[in-house]
Amino acid sequence: MKWCAKAPGKVILVGEHFVVHGAYALVAAIDRGVTATAEPSDELVIESESLGLTARLPDAPEQLRPLAAVVERLRAGESGVRIRVASSLPPGSGLGSSAASAVATAAVTAAAWGRVLSREELVEVAMVAERMVHGRPSGIDVAIATYGGVLLFRPGEKPRPISLQGPVELVVGFSGVGRRTGEMIRRFAERAARNPARFRALVAAASNLSLRAAEQLRDGDLEGLGALFNFFHLALGWFGVSSDRLDAMVEAALDAGALGAKLTGAGGGGCVVALPAPGKGEAVRAALERWGPTFLVRLPVRGVEVWRED
Ligand code: MEV
């Protein structure tokens, strides 16, 4: 008997970084993510296929400590289990792989131990890992890996699902440069600390624009949403979290027919997300290909799912 769980990765549509400081952000689940399986075993083992690492609890190599903490948090004297985790997200791409791994691991371990966790409980358990990975995360990545779809998210509030009129196509392009979320969060906060009054005003503005972006997505106003993508890319650049490469990718996506394009997630490296004009998805995808793996995403995508294979 084997338990399986699949949790999606994510792209932040607008509001990354500002969300850490209390603003709303808009985030979407993507159809690439993390699968975890759990089978009965004499030992308590976590194997990460993507990292090529194994942990025999309570011992764990540093990179597996966050997932080990998730399993320990759920443990209440249960028998051993062998957990295998595999990701279909490019490593270091900033597409929510650590959060999806934590959510899939929590869901599959709980199921293997005969426990039913609510979505709120899953978020709480997975956040144990996310805090170890990123220091001061807003919780947006864990929320979207759990609930899926498109969420309007603000720390401390229940995430609000945004329903779409029909499928929405996005292009995601990896810059080929790994990002470091913790370092980028610090860089953004440093710039903010130098201009505190202007920063507070900008956080309020970003929050309003995220609310507007959610309305635009719900109403199918893709041109309006694209314009906000472009604006957010510039604002993030001012905070020092863009790069020449990300700027060049945004330029190429717009030139190939995107209504909007921006860095997504922490920045520094990682990915660009573009909103293609109708019929331009493939052209935008091709324009971004020279930097790294590039793919089309159709929203909405479901949140974490758990099932049993006999
Ligand atoms: C990372 O995916 C998004 C950031 O806003 C950090 C966070 O919200 O935890 C940069």
C-alpha cells in the first residue's frame, strides 16, 4: 500500500515582496509541482529525488531538515514510513518548490498515519518548514500549494479564492540563474528602511493595485492586468531585486506580444511571468527560451491532492 500527494508550484502575479510587509498579493498555482509518496517501513526515512539526499530521522542533512521538521511535527508515536519526494519544478527557479515539498510531505505523511488534516492545519504544519527555509516568509507559497487556483493573499487573513471567467494562459520563463529568497527579502527590506515613509506609502499602493489586479483577472480584463504586471516589474527593479537578465527577458516577452511581463517571486534570478495577448502564447514562450526552460501554464490549477494506490 502506498499513499501519494501532489502539490502545485506557483507564480506570483503581482505583489511579491510587498506582501511580506503586509500588502495584498495575487498568486496562481501552476501545473508543475511536487509529488510525495509514503510507504510502510521499519524506519522513518525521507528521500529527495531532486536533491539526491536521504534522511534517516532524527538525523537529516541540512537541506532535508525542513521536511524532517514537518514529519516530526506530525509524529505522535506512529510506526516508520518511507517518504519519497520528487519535484517537476526547475531547481532554484523560485516557483514555490520548497513550499510545495512541505505541503506534499505533510499531506502524504498525515495520510499514511491515518490522520485527516484540514487545509488550515496543513498550512500550519508546512509553515514550520517554510520558516526554516526563508526566515520571514509571508506564507503565500504554502497557501497556494495547499488551496490551489488563484488567491488574493495577505498575511494574517484567510486567502480569498478568485474565480476566472475561463482559462487564462501565462508563460513562465526561467532565467537560468538560481534565486536566493532570504537574501532578496533582506535586500528589499534594506531599501525600504532607507525611505520608511515612502515605503509605507508604496506598500499601501501595491496592496491597492493587487486588489485591482484580482478584479481585472476575475473580469477578464487582461490588458489592464498586463499593464499592472509591467508596473510591478519596474517597482521591484527600484528595490534592487530585478537584474539585467530579468529586464532583458521582460523586454523580449513584451516585444513578442505579451500584454505584460514581470519578474515573479523573490527576483535576483528565478523566473519571469508573462501574460500573452490572445494567440501570442507560443511566440512569447519561444522568445524567452534562450534564457532557460520555458513553459505555458493554463489557470486555474488545483491545490494539494492525496490518494492511495494499492
Ligand atoms: C517568494 O515567493 C515571494 C516573496 O514575497 C517572499 C514571501 O512572500 O514569503 C518574495
